[in-house]
Amino acid sequence: MATSSLITQAQLLAVDFQVNPTAPPGSEKFMTLVSWVGWGACLAAVCALLIAGGKFGFDKHQGTADSEAATKVAKTCIGCVIIAVAGGLVGGLTG
């Protein structure tokens, strides 16, 4: 009895399921909003990188550069990488 039950379960697991994900109705507006937020995040990251890099360069030129300015540039670069990875992840999940 247990062997036939095990064989039946194995046969059920061997069935090839075809899943075709489709977006729910009204998701176009949500995806537009996500695209706009992503675009805004990229714009903010570029602006932050320009500002942090400019401040670091100015401080270095003045001789007042410290690790705080370099840390801001590094954190901004990390933020840019996170935004880029998030965009690719969302694109992979929705595409």
C-alpha cells in the first residue's frame, strides 16, 4: 500500500506544469509609477554623486579633506549600485 502511494506521489511530482504569468488588470499604472520612481532615484543618485564628488574635490583642493567626505562619495556609489541592481531585478521579474 505504501509503495503504490509513493509511486502515485512521484508521478504527480513528475507532471510538467506550464505557468504563464500575466499582470493583473490595472497594473500598467503601477508599473508606470515604478518606472517614474526608478527614474527619479537614478536622477537623485547622479545629483548626489556630483555634489559629494564636488565637495570632496573642493575640500581636497582646500586641504581640508577628511574621511567624512570620502565616506559620502563611497556611500553614494553604493547607493547607485543598489539602484542599478533593483532596476535589473524588477525588469527581470516583470519581463
